[in-house]
Amino acid sequence: MMGDKLAKSIKYTGNLPVSDSDISFLGQTTAARWKNNPGLTLAWITPAEHEANVQAFVSSYNERLIAGGRRREISQKIAALDGNINEGISNIKNYLVYRYGKRAARSYYPQFGVEYNGYAYIVPRDRDKRVAVLPMIIQAVAAHGFTGEKYGLQFWQTTAAGYRELMQQLGESDGHVSVKVGEKNQLRRVISRTHVALINLLKANYPDTYAMQMRNWGFQKEKY
């Protein structure tokens, strides 16, 4: 029975935030409060260590937001080039019809990376595959004499170079975001564990006024 009561007494998840922004705010509040109350101690972590964890979490969280914003910017630029590629291929198909006739035009599609997806002839939508077929398109444009056309060699060389560069940036951005998410989540677990311990520390030290103390330390259940 005592074990059950003790287990229940340490479950204060309702007083802990879920979102990273709330954890960041609460962490800064508890770090400041604990720093000014050195008499409250835990055997496994000090106020200074908690403050350092919170600062690292805030930094990682902010970097994650910046990296996420950068990723969205890159994705939008790639989407714009996807539209250019689709428009370019549409015109390439017209060039093929004009040069070889409608009946024969489709036989040349594979040289341009164009494939049938079940309802239309298109270049692959998968972006990694698009990176792979763009050099094919450049080679085929030159081979079929479309070099000087509006959607000729210059268009495809510029598009391919830009697409390849942006995809590389996207990969680097994703790697950076993944690292920051890992760092943030690890710190989040440590900070949450510290907050649970602090809640129980407040209850142990202020049995009659712990609810008020929790509010002063930022543990406001109605906020989370």
C-alpha cells in the first residue's frame, strides 16, 4: 500500500509541459528559482548543472527552429524548379512530335527520362530520381538537336545545376536538423526528470504550502 501511495505521489506529469517552447520557458524559470534556493538539493544534479542543461536545450531548440526555416526555404526553391522541369518536359514532348511525328515521338521519351506512371508520361516525381535523369535530358537535348530552343541546352544545364545544388543543401539541412533534434530530445528527457524531482522536493520541503511553491516555480498545471 505504501509503495502504491509513493508511486502515485511522484506522478506530476500534469504539471509538466509538452511543447518544446513551454519546456524552454519552464526550464529557465526553475533554473532561476533553484539558483536562488541553494538549500534545496538533489543528490544527482546541482542547480548549476540544471541551468546548463536548460541553456543547452534553449540553444538547441532555437537552432532547430532556424534550421527548420532554412529547410522550408530550400524546399520552396526546389518546388519552383520542379515546376520548371515539368514545363520543360512538356515542351520537349512537343519538340519530339514536331520533329518525328506524334506516332513516333513516344519512342524517344526514355532518352529524356520520361516514363509512364499509369496515367501520363512524366519525369519521375521522386526528387532523387529527378537528379539522376537531368543529365540524361541534357544529353538527349543535344543529341536530338534541341540545343538552341527555349527549353534547350542552356535551360536544362542551368536547371540541373540549380536542382543538384539545392538537393545537396536539403540533405545537409536534414542532417543538421536530425542532429539538433537528437540533442534537444536528450536534454528534454533530463530536464523533465529534473522537474519531476523538483516537484517532489517542493512537496517534501513545503508540505503545507507546496501548491503555492509549485506555482512560484512555474509548475502551473492550467498552462499545460
